[in-house]
Amino acid sequence: KNEVEQSPQNLTAQEGEFITINCSYSVGISALHWLQQHPGGGIVSLFMLSSGKKKHGRLIATINIQEKHSSLHITASHPRDSAVYICAVPNSGGSNYKLTFGKGTLLTVNP
Amino acid sequence: GAVVSQHPSWVICKSGTSVKIECRSLDFQATTMFWYRQFPKQSLMLMATSNEGSKATYEQGVEKDKFLINHASLTLSTLTVTSAHPEDSSFYICSARVASGGVLETQYFGPGTRLLVL
């Protein structure tokens, strides 16, 4: 099974700051997911990437397959970005679509 | 983007009763749906994989007789928690898999159902 580590576990920032959340995994993968979970619990899929970098609005996700590491960046953070950010990777040794989830990073952006 | 809905979003029930949770893919067909459970401050844990027209595959430690899964169509999967007990109180989330035809597979997540068993 793939092991997923996220850091930091908790992150508090002031509005406007640049945010970085990191994710490392133990077994090579074909793609990695970044998810956002708001306090109400609903989950939104932010990115799925297999190489390089993807950008959507103020969110940027990068992945280094060789180093088994991915980062999620938020530029010009805003209080509405406050949520738990979760990375997920496929389990090893089986189908590529069963996911293992990190424990999440709780981001709080203060006005 | 693709939308997955869950119903109900909240349910409170008495111990011993059964609760059915629906997961629907609204604008696409999902050959595979996944059911997850999340306890407070914990990661999502996969409970079972549900393929349309066939029996669900349960993860180790998940009682298939307690968590009944039915995936009767390409847009609907249901999870029934039978004889619910307080320890079943949790946040249940489904996701639907969209096969891209290549190595990249994506999943779309439902908003979740919060179950409280009294």
C-alpha cells in the first residue's frame, strides 16, 4: 500500500500570503490527486496530475515523479481558501484507481 | 465539471434501524463508484468498490452484511447501513470514477452524508 505524508498538518496564514502544502508518497504512481474539503465536509477535486505543473486560478500544483513529491501552492490567499487540503495517490500493486489519502492539511487564512 | 450528488446530506436515526444513502452521478455514467467513511479528524477510508451490475468489493475489516451496497445502474449506487449502532456514526462519502481511456483516471466526489446514530 502506498504511504502518503502531508506537511504541515496545520497552517495559519494572513490574507494575501503565498501558501505551500507538501505531499510525499512511497510508491511510484501514475497520477496524484489534490482535494479540498470544506468545514461542512464536502470534497472538491482540485487537480489530478501525472507530471509537471497545473494551474487553476490562484492554485498551482506541481509534481516530481522521481522524488515522489508534490506541492500545492495558493497565491494571494483568501479567507475563503480556509479548508482541509488532501492529497491522494493510487494504491500500489493493484488497480490504479483505488486511492490512499493523506491526513490532510488544515489551512486557516485570517483576514 | 462532473457532478456527484448524495442523499440525504444529514441523517439522524435510532440504534437498530437501517439507513440508506444514495450516490448519483448527475451528468455522466460511472462504471465504478467508491464508498468512503471518514471519522472526525481522520483520513478518508475506502469501504468498498462498487461496479455496476456486479457485487461490491469490500475492503478488509468492512462487514459486507452490515454495509449493503447496490449499484443497479450506471448513475446510482446505494449504501445501506443495516442495524445501525452509535459506532457507525460517521461521514460517508461516495465518489464516481470516470474512465478516461488512458492511464489517468479521475474520481468525482459527492458532498457526503453525515450519519448520527443515537
